[in-house]
Amino acid sequence: MRKTVSGIMLILISLGILAITPLVESLPIIEFEGYTDKPQYEPAETGTVYFWIYNLGPDSILLRNITILYPWYSNRTIANIDIALPKDGNYSNTDNFTIPNDSEEVHSSIQFQILYSVGSSTFSIWEFISINVIPYGTIYIRANGSVEGTDKITSTDNVTYTFTGDINGSIVVERDNIVIDGAGHMEQGTFQGSGNIPGIDLSNRNNVTIKNTIIQKFYDSIHIYDSSNNMIIGNNITNNFIGILLMGWSSNNSMSGNNVTDNNNGIYLGSSSNHNSVSENTFFNDGLTVWNSYGNVVVDNLVNGRPLVYLEGVSDYAVDDAGQVILVNCNNMLVENLDLSHTSVCVQLWGTSNTKISENNMTNGDGIWIYMSSNNSISGNNITDGGIAINIDSLSNDNSISGNNIANNGDGIWIFWSSNNNVSGNNIADNYYGVGLVSSSNNSISGNNITASNDYGIYLGSTSNNNSVSGNNIANNDGGIRLESSSNNRVYHNNLVGNAIQIDSYDSANTWDDGYPSDGNYWSDYTGTDLYRGPYQNETGSDGIGDSPYIIDENNQDNYPLMNPWTPTPKLVGDINGDGIVDIKDLVLFIKTFGSYPTHPRWNPEADLNDDYKVDIKDLVLVIKHFGEHI
């Protein structure tokens, strides 16, 4: 989903997709973008909301209706649109509104309900744009050069505006080609986790310099939207949600020599903010975040005293020292054995492939973001005490996530709109969600230990179909597995033990066993008996499988529930093909993968016998040592 922050600093949050009529095989990816014409409004003021709806495919949709709900309890429905949007098509519109004259302070959202059809099925999605009504405290530098709302900003030439004292409140700049000099004074807001009020708003501005100012306690201290050739120099920016925010095609801006400290995001380059310069800034307990922005020059910055490594269009490179790593359109990179802590996002990949991220320590920040990036390996990392540990998003396919320790984060692993990813052998404990898939198919979740989640251990939603969930220990979570509008998934050989809710299935039909005699899952609350055996459980003698199914609902049941926890069959060292004997067939497979590593096209993890993420002579020695052994 495209998250866009505009002059009102909106962040769009998808609440999921509700099918009103039967499921379709593959739900199109719908992206929404919108903004208002001002960051904040006063009572009785009029405004305009601009919005776009994008169909990223794979199928065409019929856009039906759009209902816009305003926080002052008025709404408008744009009905009977009935426009066909092909793949990569878009629809745009505007709506005018008036703030009620008696409106009090509001930090809320304009809500959009979008109704569309695919074939005979109709779907509804909800999107949000933040809106703020502030009946007090706004300072203006008007287009004519005058200053309104304070006597602590003076100018003798309508070019240089100098603070003469500390200021409480937000500044809206309506004039180009000026310098705002804080002269070491403070501009302070009241941001406490809600509301989107900027410190200094530079929407649609050109050639404005902001320098020598202490800015704190705003949603974003400096808001740059659809603006160019501005300079942000030598400021102290602390305790905001976002330090410096660039959105909406803002280009050729320069941010240099700023101290950016204790913000959730230090500097955020989003929504096609291209060709900007970020240099010689010092970040502490935050960092740089990039969202769909390219061609930026990011050099000589420090994050917690170590280099901010930003690379674009680079191949075959190993990062050896960093406080934060951002790779844009790179290939065959190595991020290994680094301490990446107390930053906004430890590692970000945009359009980057064949990259290995391994054996890093990541704490107190989002761990790894991967967008539109494929064939990458994430292994052996310790990701704790942060936000989202690993986020795979937007057509990021064929990635491997294995052997990581993911604990005490907001969420463990999320996969959005991506396929053929493998999540295996991870320890995922004490997160809100363990592993979640949204609109993602043909992924594998296997062999993970998922415990003590505050919500569900595994979540599949919004037509996440044809995935495999097998061999996981899912224990002591508030919820074990939830499937929502997701079907044709195979769920088997999992141990579901002591979860407050073992399984929750809504509008989904899935397979819960691997047939007989391969078995289904172990359910700690199963109360059946094992007196019989066979595919119909009607032959004399027990077989470790319950004689009656484990019923989930009318569309889902485990036909072969296990009486005892499932354990994997021991495997011989060197038995690469898993046929129970180490022989010439395994040697042939080994030779085919010799010299490979996780992102190599010939990589086969079964041939990495010593688990050092490469197939080499050490593994060959093990094959030869165990040659001829069999079960």
C-alpha cells in the first residue's frame, strides 16, 4: 500500500479488505494516495481533499462508489462511478469541505470507503487521511512578507526572519526566497502521540532556508511537501515523531549539519522525493527512512556515532561498518556482523536483490524493511525490543528468512503482497503478532518456534492463498493461528499447545492435514481417542492418530489429529535428497550446488551441511564421511 504524507502529513493506514460477496482467486492490489491542501485548519475555514486510487493488478476492477466521512459527522458519497480500471490504471478526484464554525481542536481523520468489484465479487476497503483543526497558536509568514501570530519573529527586509525569543506553536510559511534564522531559540509544540501538527510547514515552497533553530515536540519538526530548492541547515531537531519530512515530489532540497535526536524517524524521504541531499547530519536514537524515493545523495552522516551507509545502484559490495544501512537498487550485497541498534529502521532494501543480511544485532528500532526486493537472504540475526522485526512488502518475492531470533518486538514478521518467500527455523517469541501474511500467496512458514504472542502466532488474511504452514511449534500465544478470507492453504505437522484460542477461521477453507499416514497437527485441546488405525480409522490397532477429526468449523477440519506432539524425522548428515541413505545421488546434488551461497541461483540449503551459509569443501568432507550410511 502506498503510504503518502501530504501538506496535512497524512499517513494512510490500511485496515484490510472485506469481501462482501464470494472470494476471487487473486485480489488486485489497490493503492490509495491522498492529501489535503493545508496541514491544519481553523474553524469555518474551507479546504480541499485530493485523492487517487491505483489498481496495480493483476486484474481489472470496476470502481463503484466512494464514501467520504468527515470527523464532524458529515459525509458525501460519490455514487455510481462505475469506471473500469485496468491493471496500472488510476482514478483521481477532489472534494471540498468546510470546517464547522464551532469546531474545537480536532486531531482525527477523513475516512474513505471505496467500493469496487472484480467479476461477480464486490469488495470494500477503508483508508484514512489525518486532519487537524487548530483554533489557536498558528504563526504565519504571509506571502506579502508580514508575520502574524507572534512578535518573536522579526524582519527588516522581508527576506531574513529572525527569532528574538522562544516560540510555542506551529509556523506556516507562505513566502518563497526567504531565510528563517532561529538564532539558537526554540520552537516547541505539544505533540504527545496524536495529531499531525508540523513545526514549520513548507508546503509548495521554493528556496527557503531554515537554520539555527531548536525544534521539538511536533508531529514533524519541518514539513516539506511538493517543494524544491530549500535548505535545512544547522538545526537541533528533537523529540518529534518525524524530524524532517519530505513528501509529494519534493526535490533538490538540502539537509545538512543538523543534530537529529530522539525522533521516531529522523529524516523521512517519501513519495517520490528524489534528488535531494542529506549530508553531515548527526542522528542519535533515530535515523533516515526512505520510501519510494530515488537519486538522493546521502553522504557523511552518522547514526549513533557510526556511518549511515546509503548505497544506490551498487553491486558486489560488503558493508563493514554502519549505524544504519539503506540499499536502493543494489545487487549482491552483504550486510553481516553489524550492531545496528537505536535507529529508525536498521536495514532497508528498495529494489535490491541477491543480498545477504546475516548475523547482525538489531535492537530498539524496526529491524529489516524489504520493498520490491527479491532473492534475498535474512539469516541468523538477533532482532529484539523494536517495532516490526522484519517487513517484506510490495512484490518482494523469493526471499529466505531463516534462523533468526525475533523477540520482544511490536511484531515479528509481516509479508504483504509478496509470494514464494520461505520463513523457516526462526525463534519468534513475545511479539504482538508472530508471522503475518496479507494478500500474499505461495509462501512457506515452516519449522519456526512461535511463542507468547500477544495476538496470533500466525495470521493469514486478505486472500493469502496457497501457502504452506508446517512443522511449527505454536505455543502459549493469545491466539494460535487465524485465517481470514484466505483459502487453499495447507496447515499440517504443527504443534498447537496451550494457546488461549487455538484456531480462528473466518471466510476460509483450508487443508489441515497431509493425508494418511503423514498425519495432521497436534492440538493440545484434542480430546479424542486412538483405538483404531488406517486412512478411515476403522482398522484394529492404534497408530498415534486420533480416531475422530479435530473440528474447526463446517469448512475446516484436521482429519488426522496427532495424539502426541509432532517431531521431525531425524535426517542423516549428507542425505541431501532425504531418501534415508547417503549415496551417489546426494553426491551429484552436492556437486551441482558446490560454491553456492543463499542468494546464488544454484543454492540448496540442504547441501550446506555445516550451516555456514556456503557450500564448500567442508561440506564435501561431511558427505564423504557419512557416505553409505542409511536409516
